[in-house]
Amino acid sequence: IRSPQQVKNLVKQLQAASKTRLFIAIDQEGGKIQRLKPKFGFPQTVSAQYLGKKDDLALTYKHAADIAKTLANLGINFNFAPVVDLNTNSNNPVIGKLERSFSDNPNLVTDHALQFIEAHHEYGVLCILKHFPGHGSSTNDSHLGLVDVTNTWQEMELEPYANLIQANKVDAIMTAHVFNRHYDPDYPATLSSRIVTGILRTDLKYDGVIVSDDMQMKAITSHYRFENAIQATLEA
């Protein structure tokens, strides 16, 4: 990513090279997690935490629409956002500290995520909810190693997913590489059929697209052979 024109040209070339229309996806949550940065000529964005603290649904819609319009103008049609993790541990190095969560209140998270999704849909951009079944209570970063949430995770972390699935507003859901031995003593969520099929498919009745988080994060690569991890994920 070097400039708006360069990204636009790249997306055009990718689409032209494919017989079927491609999903072109990006992490453009807003705030600290933005691949399209002002230093490359893109507009400044605000964080989910900023919007959650303001708690003005119209303001969230406006900021999300600004992001969606930027993506649509580039031909990017899939945003790996919004984060619907609850900010239950504000010292969480990968969620709370980076201001990626709207709130620790599941209803507020649901309401703002809904505005984010609606704004993207207005511009023809799909969204993903992340990181299932909840990364907000973790004390570690799954980019750097295995994250065990057995003693910190709470069932209310599922509520935004349940609410948005019920509202029929979910394009896709991303799994987290978090380990919770109450649900699965052997595998983190991405690799766990007990969590992905058991909770997400069966309990929450979600039948849409599931996307894994990055399979080359150290939570996976430090503990599993790549081929085994891929197979377990597909089976889950």
C-alpha cells in the first residue's frame, strides 16, 4: 500500500486476472488498526473505543460510512471489521490497549456494530465480526503465542454475535486463536469443532461464512504443524 491510485490499480488488476469476482479484503477498523493510513494519502479514522465512549449512533454511522466510501472507491469489497469483542480487560494488549472495542457492554457493542455494518452495506462493502468467541478478556496477544482465556472469558462475550445473527446482519464471522479448556481441552477456538460447530453453528444457529484469523500467527505456528492446523480448522 503506497497511495490511493496504486491500491485502486492493484485491485483492478486482481479483478481483471480472475474469471470470477474476487473478495478483496482489508483490516480497516479505524484508529490504530488501519491499513490505509494518512501517511499514504488516505483519510484519518477514529477508533471503535472513541465511538463507543461518544455513544452517538449517528456519529458511528458517519465514521463507518467514511471508511466504507474509501474502500468502495478503491474497489475493496470486504472489511475485516467491526470488532465485537467486549472490552472486559482494558489492559488487554491486542484489544483494549489498541482501542479496538466499542465497550464492555454487549448491547452497546451490538448497537454500534450494527451502524458500522449498515454503513458498509450502503456502499456495497461486506463486513466480518471478530474475534469469535471473544478476545476482549485475554491478557495476551495471539499474534505472539497461545492465549488462554479459560479463567477470564465470560458467556456475555457471545451476546453481540447472538444479537447480530438474530438481526440477520452478519456477512461473515472470524474465529480467534483463543484457548478455553471449559469448552475444548485440546484446541483453540479456530481449530475446535466444539466451539465452531458446537457453539457458533449449533447453539447460535449461524449458517453463514466463517473465516479463520491469520493461520500464521504464533498461537498456531508455535504449537501445531501447519498442515495439521489447516485440517483441524476445516474440520471444525
